Amino acid sequence: MENLKVSLLQTALHWENPKANLEILDQKLVPLKNKTDLIILPEMFTTGFSMDSNRVAKIAENMDGNAIQWMGNKARELNAVIAGSLIIKENGKYYNRFIWMNPNGEFQKYDKRHLFTLAKEHETFTAGTDKLIVELKGWKICPLICYDLRFPVWARNVENYDVLIYVANFPAKRRYAWRHLLRARAIENQCYVLGVNIIGKDGNGFEYSGDTSVISPMGQLQKEVTEKEAIINMDLEHQEIETLRKSLPFLNDQDKFEILLE
């Protein structure tokens, strides 16, 4: 199987300002044209982690809104999948929705399952109920969002996926948890883990250190960038997964379980 070329974008975000954020992303993504297969943006890349219901109502977008159109145009222009989450309004409800946008304009979506109650995310947003597995160049990929990282059952690799993605606004004061849980998810699922976080300070005064990372299927840190704007570019090798799972077939012994949704 071919290597998968991935690009993880770590940036600061303009608070609740979609226009400004799309403008800075336009500039940052230019060098990636025809150079990568997958570009991963952070959680809520158009606004930052905004939770206030009144403000969310003003900055949320529909599925035919400007940001979705921007993703389609940019994926086609750069000849790569573009992925990340943003605030979406649909049928009178708000979602923290991950969009997987293909260069041909077709897309898939995942709504954040675990809402961050500490920030009252559950009071404004509706939780998703479906896990998403997408395919790219024969690779199976599972995208998740921020707080999902703390719930390993939801991420458990029963689909035989190859890559687990977390897009996040994970604060610097909990960076120890971020860095170690990413490694744990890689080890227990025998897959690559890509964690994309932001830097800077948001409108609520929370600081972010980034720590955007590529973790190997053995849980080893392969690349990481902290506290600066940067893009991690890396080739993932499927043979590394195959060799590990053949020599240490731990996934064969995992417990069978059923997730009961409310």
C-alpha cells in the first residue's frame, strides 16, 4: 500500500471571526498544493472554541455556508483532502462537526460524540451518535474531536482502521493529558494517531500550547511541534502497522462490547 502523505496545521485562531481565520488559512495552505494527500485543521477552525449560545447563533454556518464552500474550493485547488471541525447549524440544532472534504467536492461528516460539559458545550450543542470511518488511498481513518480523546471505548479499533485523528482546542494547562492520552490511543489501537491542536489565547483567556503530534502505532512520538505556528508534513508507512499487528496481534484478543447511546 502507498504511503499516506499527511499535513497537520497548527495555528492561532481569531476569536469568533470566520472571515479572518479563512484568510490566514488561505495563506498557510499555499505551499501544500499537490504536495500532500490530507490536510488536517484544528477543532472549530473558523471560530475557536466558542460555547455561548447567543454568540454561537451568530457565527454558526449551514452546510451550504461559506466555510463548507471554502473547504470544497480549497480541496480542489490543493488536490488534497481537507479536514477539520466547525460550528454547524442544522434543523435548528448546533453541532461541533468534523468535515472530511474530498477534492471532487464530496464530503463526509462526524458530529462530536462527547461534549465538554465543563465548558457547558452540551447546553448549546447536540452530541453525535455515529462513528465515522473514511478511506483514502486504501487507508482506513477514524476522525474524532478533542474531548473524545478521554473516552477510549468510543475510539476502540473494532473497524480495523489505520489512523486515528483528533482535532482539538486542548488548553495548555492540560497538555500532559493531551500528550499522554494520544500515545495511549495509539498503543491500544495499534494505529497511527494524529493530534492537531491550536496555539495562542482564546476569547475566554485560555492559553494553548499546541503540541500537535504524530504518534507511531507503537506509541512513539515521531513528530511534535509546540507553541509556534507550523505545519507538520509526514509520510505514514502502512508496512509499520502490518508488521506490528503481525508480530503482536493484540487486537485479536480485545473484548467484545456494545455501546449504548442515550
